Amino acid sequence: MKILVVDDEPDVRQLFEQRFRREIRNGVFSFTFAYSGEEALEYLHDHFSEVVLILSDINMPGMSGLELLRRIKQEHPTPPPPTVMMITAYADQESHRQAMQLGANDFLTKPVDFSALKEKLISMEKA
């Protein structure tokens, strides 16, 4: 399963690679990292059909995760659309409502519960 992680924090890559070490080594998950919404769109332009899941932070400089979500749904409306999970440090109802309204499949809060996330990803992978 190819997963695109979009977050402006550079240490996110190391965190995901640590927490999913075994799954990466066994070829269950493959992670690609983008550090801005703009970089994510650029990557998706060339690799959209490969990406199964997008994990995006909401609060980023420049293009927010919500704007990225809107653009993904707008520019790639044909199936199969990737699953999009939004991540935020601020669990406010307005961000949650807006993300779901824009087509997000799930909403996670920071710090990310990696055990729960791993379970979700594994169940998606088996489906």
C-alpha cells in the first residue's frame, strides 16, 4: 500500500519510518513524504494512480491540508480516489466538520496514536 504523508514537520518522516519499520521492511506499506500541500499536488500529478492513502496535516504554511483535500477531490474526481485522512493538533469541531464536508475519510489528532493507525491501515490493506 502506497501512502503519501503530507506534513511540514521534517521529523514526521523519521517517526513514521520508526513506527512502521517492520511493515516497510516486509513491503506491506511504502511511504512517500511531502512537506507542503504544493509538493503533495506535484507528486500526485505524476503518481496519482499509485497512491492508496493520503495522510495530511491540516495546519501547514502556504496551502493548508483542507485546501489540499479540496484540490485533490476537485482535480481527481474519478475512481479510485485515494483514502484521505486528515491530521491535526487542534481537535476543533469546525476543522473536523470542514474536513468531512470536503470528503475526508477519517480525522486523526496529534499526537497520532500509531497503534490505532497501524490497525486501520492493516485493515484497509486486507480489504
